[in-house]
Amino acid sequence: MAVLKVKFTKTKRDKLAQVLWILNWISVVTGVILFSLGLFLKVEINKRGELMAERDIQYVPNMLIAVGLIACAINFLGGKICYDCVDTTKFLRWKLIMLPYIICTFFFTFCVLVGALMCYSMRGELEESLNLGLTEAMRFYKDTDTPGRCFLKRTVDMLQIEFHCCGNNGYKDWFQIQWISQRYLDMSQKEVLDRLRSNVEGKYLLDGVPFSCCNVNSPRPCIQQQISNNSAHFNYDHQTEELNLWMKGCRQALLEYYTHIMQSIGLTVLILSVLTGVRYLQTSLENVLRQGDPNSESDGWLLENSFMETARTNLNIIKSLGKGNQIDTAP
């Protein structure tokens, strides 16, 4: 017994072919968008590579690029097939190709689904990579005169300005590291010496943040020094008043940014809908050819037999192929 059998008239078959032609071209455009997103994500990851720990996260943009190219090729071919299937005589040239095309598209859809799940599973790796990378970048923020690190101050400042973020998890991360270089500290001042001596590791720690943490939308001039000292500023309470600093951490901001780019699961649903329609079109047109009347009604289905019978038939085919490849050692 056929699975999900549907009866098609000549008009319904033509409409199905036209709708599938449109969906295939939409999928081609989606493939181009995926390819572009993969390239964009690859460039963005490389651009901010110094803010990430050394982890292999390039497989996601590479996968998006490959999926985009394959989707363009498969759906371009599918669009041509559906366009010709409006005419029953033109269907003959595609008859032998349609079943392999459906099988290849099915496996490609499965690969896209796996890739989409990989994009979501990559979130944990990306988060850990950003956490370690941003921590290192902030630690070397002050080393503007050290070769190989002199660019990190500008990189971190531009990141905080562009993504409206501050620190790794928040602005208080800057309180725990020395982000002002020793060359800009006046060692003749007692306050500087006392602050250095008060720290076990001899670091100059203060409750302040770099200028790039300042929220430009705040009406009040930026308070970036002595943030937790209420008496140092007029009409100020750091616990109750909304600070004029960016409150979101840069790790969270970058994670949301990259995750948004990688959300490509919608393509899978579109390809599955096209795949189902092409299968109905193929089976209904084959039944028309059997009947010999192009204008007659015909049945279309997903599987000619039940799931168990189809699985049993395919298993027997595989077994027979395996027996055929065995070498006969008998004399």
C-alpha cells in the first residue's frame, strides 16, 4: 500500500510543477545568501582572531560556504527539471535522473540538518574561545610598547565602542586587572606607591575603566574613574543610579553576533518541502506514462509500498549486491 497517496489531475500536476519551480529558485537565492554568510562569518572570525583562543572554529563558515554552493547547484537542476515536467513529453528526458536526484537531495538535506545542529553545538566552543581570548586581550591592554601586543589596546577599544560592551563579562572585569602601563604611573606620588604596595602581586588596580566603555547615549559626562566611590562625584550613587557605561560584557555581545549569523536552520525546512513535492511530481508523471494519456488523472505518493516493505526490499537489494561482489573460491 502506497504511503501518503494523493490523486493529481493534469491541472494540479502543472500547478505543482510551477510551485516547485518557484521554490527551487527561492532555494537558489537562499544558497547564495548562505554562501555569502559563510564568507562574511569567515572574515569576521579572522578579523577578531586575536580576541579568541586558538580553537578550530573555522569548520562552521567553511561548512556554510560548501552548503551554499551545493544548494545552488542542486536547486538550479531541480528548477530545470520542474520547469520541463509541465510538458509530459519533456519529462522522459529526466525520468531516469529524478530518482537519483531525489536521493542525493535527501542526503544533502540530512547533511544540512547535521550542519545546523553543529552550528548550535559550536556555541559552547565559541563562548569558551571568546572567554579565554578576551581575558588575554584585556590582560595585555596596557602593553602598547611590546611588539606583538601593541595593537591590542586599539582592538579592544574598537570592540567595546562598536558592540556597546565593556569588559569580558561586564565593566567590573577591569577592576581586577592592571590596564594602565607602568610608564604612565608617577612613582613619586604616595597614592600610586600605596596602591602598588597594597596588592600582593604589585599591580596597580583601581575601580576605573577605559574610555571606550563610556555610554555615548548617557546625558551625564562619563564617570570612568572611582566608579564605586559615591563621595568622589556630585549627586551620584553607583548602586542605585544607572551607570553611564556599557553594561553588557563583550563576550555576550560577540556571542550573540556570531550566533545570529549561524542560524541557517530555515534552509532545511525549505529543501524538505521541495524534496517532498518533487517526489509527488515524479510518481504522478510516471503513472501518467503508464496510462498513456497525458491528460488523465494519476496517483502520486512518497513511497510505493509501506515503510517496512520498502526497508525490507532495500535490504534485500543490498544483500544481493554484497553476494554478487563475493569471489567464488570453489574449483
